[in-house]
Amino acid sequence: MSEGSGGHVEKRGPTELRDPIIREELKRASVWFGLGLLILAVVFLAQPLLLIFAGIVLAAMLDGGARLLGRLLPIGRGWRLAIVTIAGVAFVVWAFVFAGQSIAAQAEALRSLVTAQANRVLAWGNALGIVQGGAGMDQLSNQLMGSLGRLGSAVSSALGAVTSFVMILVIGIFIAIEPRLYERGFAWMLPMRSRDGFYRTASHMGFTLRRLMAGRLIGMAVEGVGTWILLWIGGVPMAALLGILTGLLAFIPNIGAIVSGVLIVLAGFSVSTDAGFWAIGVYVVVQVVDGYLIVPYVARKTVDLAPALVLGAQLLFGALFGLMGLALADPIVAMIKTALEQKSRDDPASGAAEP
């Protein structure tokens, strides 16, 4: 306070930032204002943020492959990363170019087969009174796509899918080449007292993400190859395509297994009852191996996620952010849990239980 020319005592106004009360209130208002801006950014920039996170996931897979290759080849990290990247891109190109024609033909046959089998099931349900109105597969699929709304918005067209894939690939390669550069750049925006904790959290999150993606790739390979071989032995048609679809859908826990299981069973019963039961057995065996051997092992090495938590996150992220959110729900939840666990380790008092 100060005394004016007329003897009137002046008080500090709201623009006087030297007042500790004003500074404290301004700090609180800034926190809430920043939180509101963050929520708006997540809502309006959901797809770009998911593409960036997908690039980080890809970078973790490339970095993990380079680390694994380092145990076999005593060469520089740049060369190992180049080998892993070229091998991955070459596999994708081979799958689309050399196997594209046969897979496309089988995919059309699989679509017709699934439609015919689904119409047969719907007719049976209509005869029993379970399904009313004589709904067909085409009508049901149209209703389903209409109810899903934004679920396929991220890859609504082939051009959009290719563009998204290229962006993820570029982001992943750049981050994998020099991950410390981006880590230091993000830490630069934090206060000095928070940087050590950030580096520890980022290191633990990177380790967890590499292990999680390694286990996911192993599970995809086991499910895809195992389904392919077992269906081929049982004489189920389109075993190669079903194996590829099963392997790809294994990237999405819970929901992917359900979708691939339905396709496998429908393909099996299209041949005969024995082939249908064989397909059911194949699905059970593959899921048991993945669920009771691979998944628990990966959980012990990374972060143990409750199945209900993962499924709930998939439904939530799928409804909010589309197909990309559905695919990335599992690693997002794993990273959030890892960050909270690391925060609890850095500040044990915050997680201590009161008597």
C-alpha cells in the first residue's frame, strides 16, 4: 500500500503481480486454463495425436528390433536399425505385391462365404422368432456401420489408409533414429526440478513399450502361423487368408480374437460339420496358447493389465477416436499405468496408505 497525493491510502490492484496472493491465484487460474486447452486439443486434434502415438509405437518396435539384432551382429546401431526397417518394409511390400492377387481373390470368396453363412444363421433365428423382420446380412451390416459412426473414419478410404501408414512410418523412423533428441526436446519445456523424473519415466515407458510390442508381435506370429497350419491340415478353405487376418487382428486384444474366431468358424462350417468343429478346436487351441502362455509371460516382463480394463479402454477409445483409437487403446493404457507407477516410485509418500 502507498499514500496518494490527497492522503488517500492506495491498495494493490489486480494487475500488481508482486502481490503473493495475486501470483498464487494467477498460477491456479493458469493451471485450470491450461487443462481446458489440453482437453480441447485432445478433442479437436485426436487423429493427429493418435498418428503421432502410433509413430512412437512403431519407433519402439524398430528400436527393439535393432537392440535384439545387436545381440547377433556386432555392427553399429544405425546399420541395425536400417536392416530392421528395410526388412519390415520389404515384408509389407511382399505381402501386398506378391501375395496380393491370391489374397484379394480369397478375400472376395471369404466375404461371399461369410455373407452366406450369416444369412443362414439369421434365417434360422428368424424361424425361431429370435430375429424379427427377416433381416439379411446386408441390412444388418448397414445398420451396424451406421451405429458405429466414426469407427472407420480414420481409414474411410484407401488413400486415407495409405497416407496414415506413410505418416506413421516416417514419424516412427525419425524417432527411432534419434530418440534422445526428442526426449531432450520435450524435457526442455519442463522445469529443471522435474527433468530427472521425466527422464526416468520416459526410460521406463520406452522399456515397457518395447517389451509390450515384442510380445504382441510374437503373439501375432504364433496365432497367424498356427491358425494357417492347423486350418490347412483340417481342410478349412482359405487357410492362408484366415491365418493372415488372425495374425493382424491379434494386435487388438479381446475384440480382434472375437472377430477372427467368427470368421474361422464360419469358414469351417461352410465345408462340413466336421470342418466346423475342427475350426472351433483350432480357435480354442490358438487362443489358449496365446492367452495362457504368451500373454502372461509378456505381462510379467512389462505391465500387467486387467482384461476388463483393456476391453473397456478399447470400447471407449474406439467410440471416441475411431479405428486408430481401438488399435492403440492397449499401449495407451499400458503407458498411463507405467507413468503412474513410476510417479509412485519417485514419490513414495504420495502412494502411502494412511493408517
